Amino acid sequence: MTQQPPIDDVSIGGDSIRLGQFLKFAGLFDSGGDVKEAVIDGYVTVNGEVDRRRGRQLQLGDIVGVDDRRVRVCA
């Protein structure tokens, strides 16, 4: 049985944020180009499922995963 990586909380200061914006804001990627490529290639998960929509609206409590990092959207 593999252990899940810890979840870091990232406060967005509002109720929602787009996936592409959140990935940069949380420090998971340095540039919008890197975000675009990773999302299109299926390296990003939202609540445990691959999501290829950079424009997806994330809500409070959603968990975004990239590689071995998981980050929760918080107010």
C-alpha cells in the first residue's frame, strides 16, 4: 500500500479560481506555458481525476495534484 503525499493548503482569498491560474499561484509551475503543456498532457488532477481544462473553475476544498504534490484550494 502506497502512502498518499501530504496536502498543502493554499489560500486564494476568494470563492473560486481557474485551474491554470491556481497552478501558477500555488507555485506548482513557473509559467503559463508550462501550465498549458502539463494540463493538456494530462499531468494535472483535480479531486483525483485528470482534468485537461485550464479554465476549469476550482471551488474551495478542491484538491489539485501534480506529480507527488497535492494542494487544497482554501479561502
